[in-house]
Amino acid sequence: MLKIYGVPLSPFVRKVHLALAHKGVDFEMVATMPGDESPEFRALSPLGKVPAMQHDDFSVADSSIILRYIDVEFPDKSIYSADSRTNATLCWLEEFADTKLVEGCSVFFRERLLNPTMFNQPTDEALVAETETNVMPGLLSYLESVVDDSGYFLGDSLSVADLAIVSAFCSAQYGSYQVDAASYPKLAAYLARALSADLVTAQLAKEQVVMQSLVG
């Protein structure tokens, strides 16, 4: 049985959930907060990060590593490319999304949703403004320059790049952040398609259940 440890509101956990749903692979979600100190979880994720995966007697952590494993074990609907150059680009876009893009998008999620709703802390409006004005434009400009107009971010099928980029923007959307279509028309059009796709809306519906349980 495949088990994924984490919380679906994490963009990294979401990325893995979306990949498994895309491939039609059943799995069990084991609710686990980042930094969990239990010996059982630390045996799966020595750094205490989510997601972690257990598949029968094998375990590994880190969303990117998990996706590579999943794609080999369940090769139908591959999220990678057989072309080495295209695949390298897909993996670079995943890395970009998992680092700088998530860093920016998570500010809106944390400051506009997580802190005021779950931790009873005020929104740091200065940080939100700084991120919106000085951080996001550079990230969005880069994505605008490389996004395809095929319907997917790159190429003619869903890839690891789509999963990572969409997962990051889902977090920003929770914090009421929207990409300006006038400034970034190709990216905004891509996100409008991607965020309304059945795969993503089904995932967000599941996350709403989790959200309700957290906020009471």
C-alpha cells in the first residue's frame, strides 16, 4: 500500500497528490505536520519535512524524489519526457516552482490565511506588499516568458512542471492573490485553464474539507 505523509495544504504534498490522482493510483494519506518529531515519521523523513512516502517496505522523502519514484513504479501517464533536453527543462521548472515561486506564493497563504485564521496572528501587511511589489513581478515575468500556449506549461501533456507550478499558485490563491492578466496574459490564461481543470478542482475540494477541520 502506498502511503503519503503530510498535510494537503502544503504545496509539496499537493504536488504528489495531484500526480497520483493524474495516474489513477490509490494511496492513503497519513496526516502529518512538518517537523513531526515522532520516531516513526523521522525514520521516513530524517529532516522532518513533508511529504514522505512509504510503499510497502520502501520509504523516501522529498516531493521531487517521490515523483520520480512514482513515475517509474506507475509509468502510465508519465509526467516526464523521453527527450533529455525537454526533461531537463521540466525538472528545472519544477525546481524553480519548488523554491523561489513557492517562497513568494507562500507569503500570501501564510499571512492572509494561515496566521489570522489558524494562529490568531495579524497579517504582516508590509511583508505582503513587499512580496507583491518586489518579489512576484520577477517570478511572473520569467514564467510569462517560458509558458507554452499548448494548454500545458510545456509540451502537449501534463508534466511535473505543471504539477509544481499549479501547486504553488494554489497556495497563493488561498491568500487571495491573482495574477494580473493585463501584465501577464499568457501565464494568466494558463492558470485559468489549469486551476479549473478537473484534476485540480477535485484536489482543492478535498483540501476544503481539511481546511474546515482546522478552522472548526
